[in-house]
Amino acid sequence: MDQTTVFLTILGMMLVTFLPRLLPVWLLSSRQLPEVVITWLQFVPAAVLSAMLVPSILMEGKHLNLAFNNLYLLAFLPTLLVAWKTRSLFGSVITGLLFVAAGRLLFHL
């Protein structure tokens, strides 16, 4: 590829990435959103996080794995409990890391 094509490709990718982030902020910055929309938007981060995490916890390849040898499911349960009780991101991450490390070290999962 020549440099013009590479430059135009990078510029196009920048626009495609930047515009969907800029336009809502730009168009909605001077408006007050209805309360129902604000309430609904508060659930978006949890929904996105769930959509990313659930497949990696429950799936092994293309198959659902709910067995006792599913290390990530086993680590998820105490991590969820710590997150629920403490509401600490740091504590949750440390708990998950420790349980995954212990599962790999002690049980060779």
C-alpha cells in the first residue's frame, strides 16, 4: 500500500471511531434528558459488563460449562460475594485473581 492509502485508512478509522462518541455529546449537551432516559442509561455499564463477562465465565470454547472443573465459574462466585458485600472494585479484582491463582496452583484447573 502506498502512504496515501494508509493515511486515508487511518483517517477514516479515526472518524468512524470518533464520530459516534462525539455526536451524542455534541447534540445532547444543551438539552435536559427525561428522567426515564437518565435512569435507563444508568443500567448500560452493568449490561455491557455482563455481556462481556458471562460468556467468558460460562463458556468453554463453544460449549456451556457449568461443571466443577470450570475455574472461572468457581472464582466468580466468591468474587461476586466480595463485590456485593464490600462494593470494592479493588477487593473484587484481588479476590478473583487469588481464586484463579489458587485454582491453577492447587487443583491444576
